[in-house]
Amino acid sequence: MVAKIISNFYYHIRAILTGLKYLFSPGIRITLKYPDELLLLPENYRGMLKLNNDLCISCGLCSQVCPAGALSLKLFEYEQTKQVKRHPEVDYKRCIFCGFCVDICPSKALELTRIHDAAFYVRDELYYEVDRLITGPKIDLPCKKSKYVVSEIDEVKGLVYRNV
Amino acid sequence: MKMVLPKSQNSEKEIELFIGPQHPASGHMRFIGRVDGDIFTKFIPDPGWVHRGIEKIAENRKWIQIIPLVERAAILDAANMNIGYVIALEKLLDIEAPPRAQYLRTLLCEINRITSHLYGFGIAGIMIGSSTFYMWPFADREPLIDIAQLITGSRLTYSYMIPGGVRRDLPQGFKEKALKALKYIERRLNNDYFRLFFDNPVTKARYKGVGVLKKDDAIKLGIVGPNLRASNVKYDVRKVEPYAAYSELEFDIAYREEGDCYARLMVRVEEIRQSIKIIRQILNKMPQGPIIHKKYERLISLKKLEEYQKTGVFGLPAIFATLRPPAGEVISRVEAARGELIFHIISTGDLRPYRLRMVTPSFRNMVLFRELISGARVMDFPAIYGSIDYFPPESDR
Amino acid sequence: MEIINLILSMLLHPSIFVPLIFPGLITILIVIILLIWAERKIAAKIQMRIGPLYVTRRLGGILQLLADLLRYMFAELIISKESDKLMFIASPIIALTVTLLPLAVIPAGSLLGIELVALKTSIGLLAALTLSSLTPIFIIVMGWASNNKFALIGSLREGYLMISYEVPMYLSALSVAILHGSLDIVNIVNNQQRIWTALINPFAAFSFFTSMIMSTSRFPFEITESDSELVAGPYTEYSSILYGLVMGVPYMRLYVFTLLFVNLFLGGWYPAINGFSSIILILKVLVILLFSVFLRSVYPRYRLDQAIRIGWHSLFVLSLISIILSLLIIGCGGISGC
């Protein structure tokens, strides 16, 4: 009975000391100070799409395999050569960023970028027509002081952000 | 059908409580209980608020389009849902993935098991009021999600496994980063979690002796997962019917004898330790070879052939857009993080399945609410809820 | 000129200075703003995140509570039709007023030669403790007036807890009064010039401290307003500025009790620098406040029957032991003798 009281007291003290250790040790933080720090996503991240129109053979496999029905093929007229071909268009309201279309394309015409911000002020801008898909997505920096950081795994602190 | 409680004898001194979906402790579901003083005399769950009709939607999608659909039933545990479906589909197509693909699948499944158990700890912590033990497991998931992002390209919605193999291979420098993340998780689990939460006398007072599930009741009610193993039943689908690479790896089944809430938490802690051991073995013993079945290697287009010979990765073969497996009926079982997951698929040789049925572990554990909480105190309800690790979207599909 | 002199002499008289400026209303408001900010920052530091940051960016988000109060004032005050409207609106206001009543008898040191106590009585300790027992009654009334099942369960819990922590608190204070031989708090503080009561009678200090944490809903005893089981206990139906008031009541109670605790057990304002002894008092009060608030990050919460069992099995027995210890020390010749 007395042993139980003493062992309980010891466990209470150990819990409080663990809390104090984390309170007074130098800063470990896992939050990202957005928008001052922007995370630079790694290279093989599945982000928004970009079309390489020289390689596209208009087979239509990408729109057949898309699980959400976001891709569709439309006729596109080139300005210089007046040639008309079929190229895919993306509707980002439906896209789930799974990457099946990129994987199944037999001529590697679609590729993934590292950009994931699909946020616009006007709803119609979410639908990327062929010419916007050829140029690809672009980002505006949210505020003037934003810098890019890269996240690294650390044994002691978990996750550390390093300036690029 | 409206869920109501049967009429009670002394309705004058009992309060009927609706712990509805707009409650901090209820998750996305509703409970109806009758309170007499400090004890619940009757308690029933009222599920169905997150029902999205996954099984019906699957009847209108092609076979390869069901892979992201089935994952989102329980997005925390995406790899295990994925592997259950893909193993069933491979049984229909009568192929088997090559050894390197099996090891890669097991790697992702075990990483997902650790993150799912850490999420369960977070919910258990906030249910009994410890906000530090809510933030710490969620923060400690971040290195592991980073690791999974290196393999698959996405943080939570992997869609990594396809019939015949996997989609991508390991990048350069993966092994060192994975070992660092595992060391971090191990140190945090064995030192800080025990000192702050699991050895805390307040936690032990809340969890020990509460919500006891005896061995015969557990078998009779059909409970699965760590809840079953905490009641002295040593059953794990990875040992009974090994799939993927589990037959070649060494690990123990975690089990406890008491059957109370503390035992369930300790079983999950032990499972995390075993998963770390499995991942270390995988990283050491990974065989070289192709990552997709030979039958699909012959279907690569000319433009991708040269990259395939250099790196071994080529994505999806074009046949998947119009895949027609032969007619038949298959069942597959895997061990998801919360228990045993069953897929039952009926195919008529068409582009779309005739019927897809998934029996999720949370759905089978839902009966524990009625059995364990009736007769318990009002303040035991969050403790029991946190310890059985119930995830409403997985149960409602 | 003479009017300004008159007003100044009225303001600086102890019976107006203590309840109004120091350590009364204005100090309490400043301390609460800093205390709630400190609670969130301490919890954030332990949990590896940042906490409030953006309100006054350069100072690290100190004025976050003012921004919150401003937002509460703009929210809509919803009073449900079936509640008891008069008591619904009146009980937070009365609870807040009644919480500050013990400040009339608690001394706060000496500032520029004036001894700071509002009402000099010979039964100050008894008056302070009795006045502090009024607040839980109004918390129970809040839960009843809301006409909500969750609020009713919350106020029942407050009633159960009130029975369990009052008795050890009174008994521990009694043991201090026996030890120092008087019920006047000024005499008790002056008697601790050489050694603190907490070092002589640690059982009384521990039992008073734990009863204090139980009465102001600090973790691990945050059972009344447990916000993961009952939605917010008796405070469920409150919105807008009344919500700001009811959230401030436990913190004000904590401040008043900490003042009493430091005066009884930690030597009050001694060792006194010549003329500015109140600063030492405020420093000690801040350390105890920050420790009480730090406990939020370490502990989960107890179950109701376990908390009541702790109140009666552990704290009651400890306070009885502390009375026996005080009697032994007195029989042995008092503090200066033993």
C-alpha cells in the first residue's frame, strides 16, 4: 500500500519532468510558417499536369483510364501550321491527382509537375484548355517575403526545414 | 428506419442523451444512450452519416478505376485497402506479382500500419483530455508520411499497387532516410510516450479495468484486430493465410490477456514495434528484379522500352484501360490496421464488376459499443471509444 | 488643485487601492491576459508547435486575448426560449463579482510604506475562505438555467466536486492558523519572517494546493467543463460576451486562491526590500500560476468518482495529519522553540 503510493508519486514526478524538459529545451517545431516559408515539394511529387504536344498521338487512353472523368479530348487548332489535332483537357474540379493518366500514356506526352496549388478566384479558371495545359501551371508567391524551404528528416528533431 | 431505444421502466429518473454528430467526442456518428445517475443503462450506436455508396459506385467503374475508389473508404489505411482489392483481382486474373513487387507492397503496408496506429493514439489521448498526447502522435506521423511520399509521390492517397505489381520503384538514398525516421519513432515511443502518457497514474486509473472484453465474448461477437488480440486470442491473418512477403519475414503476434482498455493500447504499441522490425528486415533483404508481371512486360510501347531497360519502371500497360478478367467469384483477406478486411468480388467477364463487397474491420467492431458501454459509467464512454479505435468512414463505406 | 489632491488621497487609501488597482481589478485583468497567453504558449512549446503568433507579431502574440474578447463582443447573443432568462443572464455576472470578494481581506505587502490590506479584521482567513465558497453555487445555477441535458450533467458534477474539495481546504488552512496562533492573515505572514510554513508543514501545503487545483478546474481535475465528453458542461449554451465572462471566472478564482496560498504557505512578501515588498509577492504568485497552468499539458483528466475518492481518501487524511503535526509542533514549543 505504501509502495503503491510511493511508486505513484514517482510516476507523477516523471511525467512533470518530461513536460518541463520539453518546455525548456531549445526549439523543436514541426509547423511550417506558411506563408513566410513555402515548402518545395520533392521531385517525383504527383502535382498538376503539363502536356507536351509534339509527342501526343491522340490515342485517348488517358481519358479512358481516369477514375474521376477529369480528362477529355478536344480538337485543337495550331496557330502557325493550321493543323488540327486532338489533345486532352483537364478539369481540376474533378482531378484526384492519382497519376494514372501519366503512367498509361504510351508516348510520355503528359508529365507531372511539382506544383499543387490549384486555387483561383474564378471558377472557370479551374478548367485547363489545351493551350494552358501546354504552358503548364504556374505559381504566384503569396506574399513578398516568402522563401522556399526543403524538409529533411532528422533523428532527434523529427522534421527540420532548411533554406533552399 | 429510425433508431430508438426501447421503452424504459422508470422513465422519470432517466435522461436520454443524444451524443450526436455535432459533439466534440463523437466523431462522425451518433450515439443514443439512457443515463441513470452516472451509469448508462442502455446504449446503441446510430451509424450511417458518412455512407458514400462505395459498393454501388464500384458497379459503374472499370476495374482499374476502382483502385482509388476503394482506398478512400478509410484513407488512413489506404495501402491495406489497396492490397486487399488487388490480391482479389489477381486471383481472378490468375497472375502473381514478382518478388520485388511483393516486398515493396509489404513495405508500404507496414508504414501505413504505423501511421494508422499513431492516429489511433491521438484520438485516444484527446478523448480522455490529454492534449499533448493528441499533438505528439500527429506530429510524429510526419516523418513517416514523408517517407511514403518518397516512394509513391503522394502523402496519403497512394494508389500504388496495380494488378501484377507496383507502379514505381524506390528512389536513391531511400534507405538512409527510412532508417533515420524509424530511429526517431522508436526513441519517441519507448521514452517519451511511456513517461508522459502510458505510465501516468491518471491514464492508468482511466484505462485499467475499464471495458473488459472476455475471450469467449470476443469470439462469439466476431471482433477482429487488436481488440481481439488483447483478449488472449492469438489470431492474425498475416500468419494464418500469408500474403505478399509475410511468409518470408520474421515477426511475432502481439497479444495481451486482460482485455481491458489498457491492454488494447499496449497491443497497438507492440504492433508498432513489430512493424519497425519488419521494415528493417525488408530494407536489408530486398531482392532485385522486375516490379511488374512478365505478361505485361510484353505490352510496352516502343517509346518507353528504352527507359524501361534502364530503370525498370514504365507505369501502366495500356491494356488496363479495357481490362476484362475472366468470369468468376473470389474472396481475399488481408490484415488492415484495425483488423481483418475481406473483399468478395463477382465478375461476369465484363468491363465492370457485377458485385463488389468489402467487409471492413470497423463495421465488425461496432457491436462493442452496445456490449461494453451498457452498464458502464458516463465518463467511461470516451475512454472505451478511444481504445477500440473505431473509424466511422471505414465502417459506413 | 485641492480636488486633485482629494481624489489622489482617496485612490491611494488602502481600502480603495487594494480592490481596485493592486492586486484588484486592473491587475487581475492584466494578469489574466498574460496568463491565458502563457497557457497557450506553454502548451504549444511542449507540443512542438507555435501557438498564438499573429496578433501583435513582434511581441509573439501577447494581445491575443484582447482580439478574442473583441470577437466575442461582435457575436450574436443567443438565449434559448425555454431557459430561465433572468438567471441565465444574471448568474455569470454575479459569479464574476462574487469571485473577487475575498480580495477585501487578503493583504498584499507594503508599497512605499503603506500596509496594503482593505479591511483589517482579526478573522481574515475565515472570511476569505467563506467568501470563496459562493462561486460554485452560481455555476450550478448556470447549468440549471440553461435547460440543457449536458449542462445539467455538468452542474451536477460541479456539485459533487464542491463537496469533496471544501473540507480539506478548510482543514489545511486551520492547521496553518493553529501553527501561527491567529486567524489574521497579516499576522500569519509576519510570523514567517524566518522560515516558510511550507517547509514546516508540507502536508498542509500539498493538500491546499491540490484542493486549489480541484476547485478551479485545472487539469487533472477539469471535470466540470470537460470538453470532450459534455460539450462544455454548465457553460454550453453561452455565446458572445457572456461566454467571455464565464471563461474568465476559473482564472480569476485561480488568481485569488494563489494569493491566499502564497500568503499562507510561501512567506507572502518576505524577504522584503525596503518599501517595495509587493513585487516579491507578485513574482511568487506568477510562478505558482504558471505551474498550475503548465499542468494542462501533462495530465489527462480523472474520472468523477476517482476525483471524489481522491478528495476524501487522500486529501482529507493528509489534512488531518497536518493538523496533528501542527498540534505536535505547538506542544513542542512553537516555531521558535522546536
